[in-house]
Amino acid sequence: MGIYIIAILFGGTVSRELAGKTLVNLVTKGLPRWAVIIAKYLCLLSQWLVVMAGAFFTTWGYTTFYFSDRQSPHPVAACLPLLVFGAFFLAVVLFGSTWGRHTYEGLLFTCLVMAILFLVKLLKRAHNFNPVSLIGDNVAILQGNLSLTKLFPAMGVALGLTLILIVSSVVLLNKKALV
């Protein structure tokens, strides 16, 4: 549920800059447009990593302190797919924000992509390649019931789509008029 708050908070990352014409000064002073997208993505990703690290270490410390029953043998392996999904999700949000003229268009794009991915998850053959499976199989990995290697195809697809979405965001921003 918290991941959708990210979409709401950052859904207008680029579209608000374009609507408010705040990028004009930076771009006319020589800042390349690709640097804007890369910087925004890296800032989003760093925020995601800090929040995830805080949540992980808080939960891990709490669990270790109160429950030393060893029923969760793979906490780090269970967190890795979530980190990869977050990188993909942030790229979707950034692309939607670059594509849309308003925050709501970017948010609508993000929701549409997620709805399509959840529908594709219904197909059994696509499960291992669907980025949404990265957030659904964490408990099985945590408990040792599923190997992390089963999610490598989904991680590859998520990272590949992340790269495509970032490059597409750069292309879209290059084509947009700033004034």
C-alpha cells in the first residue's frame, strides 16, 4: 500500500517543473536535459533506498530482539526483490511524470501500468517474468520456501524496463518545449 503513496508524492516530479517553467533557467544555462532526468531518478532512488534500509533494519532489529525462533532464515534475500521492484516502480513514476502534462496524468499512467502488470500476474507462465512477482514472493523467500534464483528473470525484466523507461523519459523531455 505504501508504494502507491510514492506514486502520489512523486507523480509530478517532472510535470510540475515543466508546468511551473522552473527548468527553463537550468536548461538555458547549459544543463543537459538528460541530466535532469538522471538526477531526478537518482534522487528518487536514493530516497527509496534510505527508507527501505530504515524499515529493514528496524524490522530486523525488532524481530531479532523479540523473536529468536529462526523461522526467517533469509531476510536480506527477501528484501532484494523489493529493492529491484522499487527501482522499476520509480522509473514508471518518472516516465509518467515526464509524459504527462499534469500530476494526475502521470499518476494515471502509473496506475495503468500496475493494473496491467497485476492482470499479467494471473497468467501462470508469465509469473516468473512479471515485475509484480518481486513484491508478492518475499515471504516465501524469507521463510526459505522459494529460492531467490526463481525471481532472477523477473528482476532482469524489471531492470531492463527500468533502463528503457529512463531512456524514454530522456527522449520525451528532449522533445518537450520548456516555454
